[in-house]
Amino acid sequence: MPGPVRARRLLLLAALSALLAAACGGGGPSRTEVVTTIATDVAIPQFEQLSADTATLAGAASALCAAPSANLVEGARTAWRDTRVTWMHSAAVWFGPVMDRRSRSLIDWPEVDADRIEEAIAARDSVTSEDVREFFAATQRGLGAAEHLLFDGDAGEVTAALADPVRCQYLNAILTVAEEEAAAVLQEWTVGSENQTAYLDRLTGDAAISIEVGAAVDEIGATQVFLLRMLTDMQLGAALAINAPAPDLAAIPGGPANHETIDLQEQLRGMRTLYLGPAGDPTEGDATDSGLTALVADRATDADTRVRAAFDAAIAAAEAIPTPLREAAEAQTAEATAAYDALKELQLTWNTDVVSLLGITVGFSDADGDSG
């Protein structure tokens, strides 16, 4: 039997071992392995899909302008919806190249200035993609501007309007820019640029100059903090006049396609995919849980259970909101307020059971809302 001093030492070692196990996790995957999975199996496939969808949309717009017809308008609208879904689903991985390049200002800015779009079309003899990049504001570009041009009126009215060659040049130019930017984001993730190695290699530690694994987890986790704050407080909460004297319906981005409810759903689904890893993608079959969930569950299975349940509840609540979202918010429908409550619960659960548990650092730039 050990003496009193040795016994105390053994108890101290046992306590230290328990603390280390709680801090570092048990036998689950390492942070590097989780970051690699998120990068290679979540982020890159989403940007590959975005690149393909923007190319399809640009092609549909080109075909429409070559021979305007109501059928081709509907085809371009379908391509726009597909691209919008992919873009919104990718919101959870808008760290790295999307932020560094300020890609949102070229692919899809939240606000759209329809008046300035119409003024530009009326004032110009032609519009090129270079004009769009160099001289047009973010509110005149991207998927939002294309939504105005493709959905403002019925298919026949849009067909007639696109008989104006400058209007068609504008549509083609903004979608060419979006296509080029989506391809550039994918290239920076996978190949790199003239001055930097691939972001994938820097994020996962395979480059000579790499992001520290702790900073990589911070980047991934903090992106979700801002996204949840935007969806919960800055958009739906503002539209419902939560903590405000009057509703601000303009806080919910969107236009004549009335795609806002789907936008909300896809951003939440994209977050869940990032959290679960490939298992969060229904096309991946029996993939194992290998996103941030693996790190959380390795430390506290009850916390992981709460996060999963909060995602499911928020997505279900978003799916129950009638379209258009702004009208549901304006009417203060039970579905809209229930969705806000579910989003707020997800936000609190994420901050408590993921950010705190994993020791994620959230800087000012992650939460100030000026990330476009």
C-alpha cells in the first residue's frame, strides 16, 4: 500500500490526467484531421459546385440574350435558383479566399440598388464585364442584380425587356464576373495564386507558411458566430422588431424571386453540413461524423447532442415559414417568430457548447458585421 505522500502524488496525477483529457479530448480525431475534413470534404466540393453553377447560369443568360423567349427566361431563372442555393449553402465556408478577395461584392451582395441598375442601362451604349468590375458598385452586380433583371415581371415582360441589347449586355457581364470570381475562389482554395500557395495547404498545415491549427479552428468556428448573428439579430430579428421600436423589413436581403426563405434554410443547412462534416450532406450516404461535431463529442457528448438538436429545430422552423419571408415577418406570423426563437436558441447553443468548449477565439472582425 502506498504511503501518504505517494498516495497524494497519485491523486494529483489522476486529477491532472482528468483535466488534460477534458482539455484535449479523448480518442477522437485531432483538430488537424477535422480541419482537413472540413476543407477537403465540405468547403472545396461546395466551391466546385458553385463554379459549375455560375458557369451554367452564365451560359443560360447568354443563350437567352441570343434569342430571347419566355422558355429561355424560365431556364435562366432555374439556373439562377440553383446557383443561389449553392451560394447560400456555402455561407458557412466564406472564410479564407471569399473574405480575402471580397468575393461577395462580385458574386452576391446583400443589398441591390434597382434604380442605379436601370440608370446604368439607360445611360450606356454598352456594358462589359470590365465595366462591371471597375465602375459598378456592389449593389449593381452579382446574383442580386441578375435577380432584378430576370424576375422583375412575368416571363413575357422580361423577354420583351431583354430585346434591349444594353440590358442583355449588362446581364451577361454581371454573370461573367460572378462566374470568373467563383472560379478564382476555387483556384485559390486548391491551387493558389501567383503570390501564395493553395489556401487548402495553408489551412491544413501542408504549406511552408501555414495557419496554426488553433487559428484554423478559430476561423471556422468564428465564421459561424457571425453568420448566426447576421441571420438571427441583423436580419430576422430586425424584421420582427426584436429589441427595436419598428420592423425593418429591408434587413432581409432579397428581391422579386422571393427566395429569402430558401436562402435562410440553405445557410442553416450549410452550417449543419460544416458541423457534421460529410455526414451532414445527404448525398454522402453513410459518411461518418467528422466535422466539428467530432471535436465537441470527444469532449462532451451531451453538448454535441444539444448542438445537433438545435440545428434540427432551427432548420425545421425555417422550413415552416411561409414565402415570402418578408411578408411573414411583417405579419408577425407564428412561424416567423418561432423561427426567430429557434435561431436564437441555436445561436446560444453554438456559443456555449462549441465556442466555449473548443476554446474558439472570436475577434472583433468576426462579429462586427462588416465582412462583405
